[in-house]
Amino acid sequence: MKIAFISRVNLESTRTNVYNFSKTCEAINATKGFQTVFVTTDQKKDTTAFFDRMGIHAPFEVVTLAATDTTNSRGGSMWHEIIAFSSANLHLAEYLFKKRKEIDAVYFRDESLFLVAHFARGFLNKKVFFEIHSVYEKKLRQFKNTFSVWVSNGVVAISSGLKRHYQRINKNIIVSLCSAAEESWFDHSKSKEEFRKELHLPLDTYIIGYIGVVGINPNNDYYEIDDVIRSLKSLSKDTLFVIGGELNQNGEWLRTVAKEAGVSDRVLILPWMERKMVSKYLQAFDVHVIPKRKKDLVGDSPAKMFPSLASKRPIVAGRAESIQEVLTDGYDAHIVKTNEPHGWAQALSEVRENSALTETIVRGAEITKTKYTWEKRGENIGDFIKNTNA
């Protein structure tokens, strides 16, 4: 069975959605009985560099249609978005029509491709599968999400909450968590101090770390990193909070929070980094924090949980259904009692002061990570695709 993974992604992007989509494509391609082709409407790029950047070990076919350009300076304007939307759907429809005798199924996660998905199922009689990641507050974006769920033969939800939300529209829906750790990026032969020297981080501080999105998402929502910053007032003075992931100065609000809390000298905000660099920082930290989002909407399952599980460092996480679907308090993570500064301060202090707790959750994380691999995700989704009727 040949599956076309259709998208509008820039092959030079380091964003999580590109990583998850391409790794899923690789995983299904490696599953017996399947072949995948990664089709993007964006411009032609260096495919070898793309595979290296995404941690792809078993390369697959990549097709670039050069119909859209995510780097266009007019990106974001209404007219540019309308043109890009129309061009992407049209060119993908044309590609699928030309390849209709080769392609058996279509897989997508970009809700803006709902028209070509409808074309693939309704006119080409292909199996169509949509990977759903969100519930949007904006009506137009949510309409595209809902239509994509409705038009698809099957839906892959990245959390149980999303499955419950959308199964009233499409009952053929499974839960498959959206990510896994890339083991090849971790070097456990090196010490924490060696990583700190390489990354120019202080050796004599206790480092709390967060690597991920720091800005506001399309739902006008954000991770509660601000509460972790405010918790520093109640923690030992030798505690440093390192935050990695700033893009276009979208971490300025956190600098303001740190200044107001009087802890600016204990907060270090780093720019967005190549995905392979993330593992080095994770291994340089004493503890990782995984906050929930402020609005805690359905489907907000943080992909950053999975590399943290492979880091051999303790995790302190926010209390939310989507987080606790993966992490278990006292087993592979320490879950805060309350999602506010005092709750974070208490949980972080307990991990630092209780070595037995730290050892327990690190061991538990090593076991939990084996449940979430790209190979298992590929097999799970592959079985779902195979067993779904056209």
C-alpha cells in the first residue's frame, strides 16, 4: 500500500509539526506492506539536509511541488494566505490525479488541505486519514478541522481528549501519541558537566530547563512558563532557569515577568535551536519542566515530554489530562499539586532535596519511553490504515 503524506511544509523548518510528520512518514514506510511518499507544496530544498535535520535514518521519497513558499515576505497577509491555500489544494489535487494509479491512501495533518482531502476521497476513491492535533477557538480554523475529520475515512488523534471531542463526527478514530524520543541524538557516555562546558552553561548552579515554544499559539494560548519563573523567588539562590525556544523576540513577555519578580539574573532565554541540539541541553540540565498551557484546551499534548523521557534527568510537570496521559506522578515524573508558582516551587524543591524520588522517576522514565517509539507509532497507524475500509 502506497501512502501520500501531503503537506505545505518547508523542508528547512525545524518546527515540531514538520519533525512529527516526517518521522511518522518514515515509521510507516518502514512498516511491512507500506510505502510512503512525502509530498510538499513548498519549494525544492536539500533533501539530504532535511533527513539529517529530522533524524531520518531510512530515507523515503520526497516530492516538492514548488507551488507555495513559506518564506515569502508577504506571508501572513490575507491575500497571500488565500492564494497559498488555493494553490496548495489545487497542485496537490493535480499531483494525486496524475498518481491515482500508484497512490492507495492519503495522510495529512494540515487542516487547510481539507479540499484536496475531499477530492482524494470523493473523486479518486482513495482512503484518506487526518491526524488531528487541536481544537481551535477561531471559527474558520475549527471549521477546517471539523470538515477534515468528517471527510476522512479514519482519524488519528494525539490525545484521548481529542478522540472524545471528535468521535461524534467520525467514529473511526484512534489515539496515537504524537511523538517519540530520537535516541540517536542522546549521548549518555558524557557527563552533565561536559555538556555544560560545551554549551557554555555555568557549572556551579542548579539548572531548571525548558526547551520548546515560548510564544502564543493560534488559540491565543501559551505554556505557563511564567509560573515557573515566579517560583524562583521561593527557590535557592543558586537556581538558574534556562529557557530555549525564542523566535522573533516572542520571549520578551517572559523577560518582563522575570523583571517584575526580581529574578532576571536567574533566567536565561535562548533562541530557537536545531532539534539535534535540544538533547544536549536536556542532558545539561538538572531537571526538566513541562508546564501545561494556560487554557488547557483539548488536545494540548506537549511533544516535549518524549525527549525528556530519554534524557535520564528528572521531570517536573504541570497537572493536566494531556500530560498525565503519558506521565505518572511518582513513577516517571513529579506532577505539581497546583499549577501556580507555589506548586512549582514545592515540586522543584522536593525533586532537588529527595534523591530517592529523583532516582525513582528517572528509572520510571526509562521504562515509559519504551512505550512511545516511532516504530510502534508506525505499526499502530499502519494497522489502522490497512483495516479501514475505503
